[in-house]
Amino acid sequence: DDFEIDDNSIKHNLILGTYFAFTTLSTVGFGDLYPKSNYERLFCALILLVGVGIFSVFLGDFTEIQEAYKAIKKDPDDF
């Protein structure tokens, strides 16, 4: 009720949700959009957990790519 989600278009709600997810997951948290009910808080907690999991997977892949690149560029005398 507070953000009038039922009165907004789907496009507007998608933009609001994306904005909220990015500001929350980046830990900026401007405070203009925040969960006000227990259901919203639960949903946001799930968003955070999924976001941290996805970030961990990407960070792991990035680390593997860096290690592979270092192995390719390693001098043969270093073995």
C-alpha cells in the first residue's frame, strides 16, 4: 500500500524493483524504497541471499579466469 504497487503499471513496478535491488545489493541503500511489512522484509532477505550467492559464483569464476591467465603468462623457468 505504501508504494502503491497495485496502482502502478508493470513497467513502473519493474523499474522500482530493479532500482531497489541494485541499491540494496550494492549496499548504497538510499532509503527512499525500503521494506515496511514483514512479507516485504522476508522477500528482501531472499533477494539479498540470492544476490550474494550469484555474486559469489561470478567472483569464483573471475578468480579462476585470473589464475588461468597467470598460468598461461608464467615464465617456463618458474616451473
